[in-house]
Amino acid sequence: MNKKKTIDFISGPCSFESKAQIEEHFKQFPSHTWLRAGVFKLRTNPQSFQGLREDAIDDLKELKERFKFKLVTEVVSNHSVDLLNDITDVFQVGTRNMYNYELLKYLNNFKQPVLLKRGFSASLNELINAAKYIDDSEARVILCERGIRTFETSYRNTLDLNAVSYLKRNTNYKVIVDPSHGTGKTELVSDLAKASIVAGADGLLIETHPNPSQALSDADQAINHQETKELIKELNELSNFLKKDLIV
Ligand code: PEP
Ligand code: MN
């Protein structure tokens, strides 16, 4: 019998800011499997919050033991991989580092899956070639469409849903979509999340925050916990229709 296909719902704050922030997340979503939370942040403006970095490790370790979640977090250097290795279930490589082939090769010293984001000006061919730097890449790499830079300035990025359909039809990679960075606008996130699933995505990466206006990074695109609950409800209906299981 064919195993039912799954849709992974990965959510959490852009940046890990405090223990209280994650406690609130699990108060609202006690059974969440996947948490995203940035520890090392690559910011356009060097004056902007750069992440809690080394200071985050012990707190995240303790939170993982308490709430039993799996952590997806971005690595930006060999040093950050070493630091995060013990507490990370999926290493995220961000849009700025898709072309950092030395970092990709370094990840071959570790066993966790790699969530590889598309560079914001990268062709799909470049994305697929970057993935091949990871050993056993089709089993270990999850490709992530997170929006590309176009002439359109009404939103932060243009989410390329063609990419989802194309990659699903022409490669064997799992493909997930990040409509938070793909739009940069809170009010667009839910619509594009649903559209991504219809286009064939295997999962979503969503920025959610207990109090979006206070977020230390990407405040304009975070959805709040109530909006997250509504989105999960709609995605459950959509998954039933598509005969897939939503893993939240
Ligand atoms: C993030 O996920 O918070 C992030 C920085 O993503 P990207 O690399 O796609 O900008
Ligand atoms: Mn972000």
C-alpha cells in the first residue's frame, strides 16, 4: 500500500529572542513537531539584531528537552555548524549562503538533513547544482523556494510558485516553501502558504511570533499565533482534499 504523502508545517520566530518567546509558542501549540528559530542572523544592516548566537545554545537545549520539538535553524559558517550541531535536527542554509560551496561541503561532516534555500537571484539550475554539494543529496536535502528579487517593489520578494511545480516534476527533492520571506508581508503569508500546497509543496516554513510588531527581525512578515491557528485549520482541510497528512 502506498504511504500517504505528508506536508510538514515548520513554524516559529525569525529569531530566537528569549525563553519566554518559545514557552509562549508551546503554550499555544503544545504538540508542534517542528520549530524554526534563528540563532545566527545575516542582516542587511550591520546595526540590526544579529541573533543571540553563542548565548542561545544552553537555553535552546533546555527548551528542547522540555517541549520535545525538532529544531530547524540557520547555519552561516563552520563555527555555527559546530556550535549548533547538538541541538539541531535540520540545518538551514539561507538565501545568502546558497552559493557558499565550502559551507555546503562542510555539512557533509554531519548527518542532519539540510534545508537549502534558493538564492534570491539564483536560477533553479544553480539551486540544483548547489544541492549536489551535499552527499546523498536527494535523500538529505530539502529545497526551499523563498522568493526571488524581481522588478516588482510592492512586496519584498516575488514567490516563484513555478519553481515548486518544476522542481517536483523534474527532481526527486523534497520541496518546501517559505511564504514569509517570499512575500515579506504578513497579510499575504496565509494565501501564499495555501497556494504553495496546491502547487505541490511538501511543506511550509512560516515565521510566527507571539507579538509580531515587537519581533527583533522580520516584524513585517510574521503572523501571530491566532493567525497561525487559522492557517493550520485551513491547511488541514486542504491536506484532506489532497489526501496528504499535515504534520504540525
Ligand atoms: C530566515 O529564514 O529567517 C532567513 C533569513 O531566510 P532567508 O535566508 O531566506 O532570507
Ligand atoms: Mn526571517
